[in-house]
Amino acid sequence: MNDIFYFIISYSIIFFGTFALMDFLTSGLVMKFIIVKISMGRKVLIQIHGISRRYFRIGKIEENLLNYKDGKIQKSLTPQKSDFTDFLGCKMVELDSATNGIVRADFSTVEGSDPTVFDTMLHRILTLKMMDANMIKIILILLVVVVLGLGFVGFKIISLESIISNIPKVGVV
């Protein structure tokens, strides 16, 4: 019975070790490819062309947006049907990390826009507290008070300077 356990353990170590080595050598492609293949078309394999390397991510298409997570940043793009390529039976999109755009077949990039950034900007604009007439009146009154205060301080400095300049010099022979 012990020989069977040794046999199972040794073959599982060889199998998982080979799988881990293949996943390491392909920059994580093997595991991500299997996840996309198992999803049966619900997920998309994304190849991102970075500055010094290429790496892979998994994306999901929701409401004509390709959503994916690059590190800790959630990103979204609007790809067209011609942007997808077939990679061993899976849908794949190639992206450029510098422009956040889609890389076409002729290696030209399409500038990407991030809809999540625009959504947050739109939300900030819509929830921005607008200044009403009373707020503008208060700001104008405060501005007049500050200008009068600075004028008063300036007048006092000028009068103090004239007083100091009229004091006779002590110790001058």
C-alpha cells in the first residue's frame, strides 16, 4: 500500500511542478488561458504590451465594455469586434499599457479612453455644490473688507514711516 502512495505523490509532484514551471516560463499565460477556456466565452484573454515585457490578464465584457484589472487599477475599454483575435480557441485582445489603447493587427494603437475615469468625473461634476447668489454676495463683501483692511494697514505703514524719518538722528556729529 505504501508503494501506491509513493507512486501517487511522486507523479502529482512531477505533474504540478511541470505545470508551475510552464506557467512561470509563459508569464502566467497557462493558468489564465485555462481560466478563459473554462469560462466558455464569458471571459477574454488580454495580452498587455508593457514597456519592457508582455503580460496577460483576464477581462470580462459587460455592456460593450471590456473590464479588466491591471494590478490594483480597474480599467475599461470599448473594443470593436475586429479587435478580437482567436488564440487557441479563446478570444484575445492585445493592449498597449502606455496609451491604454488597443493594438491592431498592423501594430497601430487606438487611443483608449477609460470610461470609469469619465464616470467619476461626471459624478463629481453633478454632485458639485454650485455657488448661489447669497454665497457670491458674501464673497464680494469679504473681498471689500479685505481690500479696505489692506488699505488701512498701508496707510498706517506710510504714516509710521514719515514719523520715523522726522526723528532727529542721535549721535551724528
